[in-house]
Amino acid sequence: MASIDEEVRIAEQEDAKEMAYIREALPAELKEKYTDGDLLFMMEAIVDYFYESHILEGTANDYVDIDMDKISEYVCQRATQEQRGPYVADEVFFVVQADIDYQENCD
């Protein structure tokens, strides 16, 4: 069993790989717009959306209809609540799309 320090290090490495993937997938005009802190915040908000919406739980046919526009809006709302940003949903959409692609490709 890994120590807590080891688990934290592994999680940080995975976050760094995911951020690099997302940054590479973004359109050219957005690649430098968001800091690593912004991307990490968005990644965490996306996870929170899936957790709070329960969208991934109990699907009968293993098909999940993911509305990336709703997720983008959720991320922007969270950012406003936490006094981050401002983020634009049409731009955050690309982060959401890249995050979902990453999750699908790494599993």
C-alpha cells in the first residue's frame, strides 16, 4: 500500500499529464489563456459536476448523454461563486471536451 505522500505525488503527476493533454487540445487562441491553476480548477469542477449530477450512475444501457454545454455553464457558475475567472462558457466548452476525451482515452 502506497503512503499518502506517494498517493499525492501520483495524483499530481496524473493532473499534470491531463493538463498537458487539455492544453494541447485547446484551440490556438486558448492555449495560453488559462493558467495551470485555471485548468486544475476546471478539471475539479468537471469532476464535481459528474458527482453532483449522478449522471454516470445506474445507466441501464451503458449510454450516457453528456451535455458539454451544461458542464461548461456549471464550471462558469462555480468560478463565479468562488470568485475566479471570469470564464466564458463557449471557451470552457473546449476544456470540457478535452477533459472528457482524456478520460475516455486513458481508461
